[in-house]
Amino acid sequence: AAAQAAPNPPANDAAELAKKLANPIGALISVPFQNNMDVGIGEFNGSRNTMNFQPIVPFRLNDDYSLITRYIVPVVTQHDITGAGTQQSGLADTLVSAWISNAKVKNGVVWGLGGAFLIPTATDELLATKKFSIGPTAIVLKQTGGWTYGALVNQIWSVAGSEDTVDVDQMFLQPFVTYNWKSGTGLTVNTELTQNWEGATTTAFVNIMAGGLLRFGGQIVQVQVGPRIPVAAPEGSKAHFGVRTAVIFVFPK
């Protein structure tokens, strides 16, 4: 979507590329590997590492609208979470989102409306919901100068799956703000809040990410790193602190 914000931006324009990457539903293919390490979790002082493989693939529908798809595949390794000396590792459930978005951007405003699908791909039952869940998702953002700010939300409910596990009824809310300098260096602050209506619990993190663009031969890569600050969690499961790192492979059109 943001690819149309400026007429024919040069492929090597770092500021324009960083601007597109700041838009979660920007009309360019990107392949992020986002790693979240949280430590000091719960009564056993546990740790959890979540590597999210989350490619974003846009499709042009017509001159006015695009279809933006995002796939989040988490690979989780955790120690001392379910008990002292315990370990689980493997895939967790996959979240697939698809938004119909405006291909023509006016006044820097980008919006997307669509659906979110939680697919039970977990390989360990302690990382699984064992449910297929669906619901609506929406995003709206504005880009002006070097600023990008907006919010993403989804709400999913389980509609099929194992009767032995609790139903899924949860909302995810992510307000975000990014500032990018002309060099392509940027600073992002976002809040990730998950409200579990079924369990009446709230989980929230504040992420502060500094990043920049690198070029390896013909491949453009954005790298990001920063603290992941736990704000809220179900009783007995709050981490002491965390770190988020990301490597994003970029494929401009």
C-alpha cells in the first residue's frame, strides 16, 4: 500500500524503503525473522525464546485495492516454565492474517480490513491451543515526514478443534509509532497487548527497537534490536525482562 505513497521511488532510496517497512501492510515482499527472549518467568525463574518467521506477501487486486497477507509461524523453546527442570520446544500455532488495503494513499493514511486465522500447527501440546480460530482484523496508520503511527487489532474465537482444551476468545492490540531518519535508521516503539477473555487475563509488552538498513550484495536487510519490557501477565507468569531482535529480508518491487 505504501509503495504508492510516492511516485516511482528509487530502489536505493533508504528513507523511502524504511518508510515502507514501517508500514505493517506495505506493498512489498519482506521476510522477517523476529526473535523474542524473555527471562525470569514465574516461580521457577524460567525462560522462553520465540522465533517468529513472519513473511508478508502483497497481491495487487486492482488500481484501488491490494490484498496483504502475513503469516506468523512461531518456533518456541522454553525452560522451567511448566515446572522446575522442564523443557518444551517446537512449533506453536500459526497466525495467518489477510487485509484488503487501499492501494492509493491519500494524506498518508493506510487502512486494512480483513480476517485472522489461528491454525493449530503446534508440535507440543503445552504450546498448543488445539483449536482452529478465526475472527476480524483491522489496521490503520498515517505516514507523514519520517513518522509512521497507527494501530493493529484482531479478535479471534475458536470454531473447531479438541474438546479437551479451553476455548479461544482473545483480542490482540498493537499501537505503534516509528520515526525514520533519511539514512534509513529508525526507532520504533510499540505495545503488544493480548486480552484473553476466556481466562480473564491480560498480557502486555512494550517493545523499543532501534534499526537500520544494510546491503549484502544485492540483498537488502533491515536489522533491529531493543528491550522487550513486560508490563502485564497472568499471575505467576510475568517475565523479569526481555530482548527483541529482528532480521528482515526485503524484496522491493
